[in-house]
Amino acid sequence: MPAKATCKDCYFRSAGLCALPGETLCPTFRALSSGRSLQPPRQARLVIRPTMPLVASPGL
């Protein structure tokens, strides 16, 4: 079971860029990676949907 992330694991907190009080994870949390660099957030995989055939509307 992976350990739960804390504010100490956040790039912004470790770089002194966090202005929020407390230790509650916020929406801007970015995990601190090796080398103390900021990694972009993971994005959902792009899924190409099938296209619908174009149909002429009656009356045009």
C-alpha cells in the first residue's frame, strides 16, 4: 500500500513557494520528484472517438 502524500511531498512547499497555512493537501499539489524538479501533472489519455457521418437536413 503506497504511503499517503503530505504537504512535505509537495514541490511548492519544499521550494518555499507555498503560501497556504496548515498541512491539508490543496488542488495545486505537485509531487516532488527526484532532482527537485517540477513535473507537469498527469493528463488523461487521449481517446479518439469515431466520427458521425454527415447527413443533410431536409429543407435546406
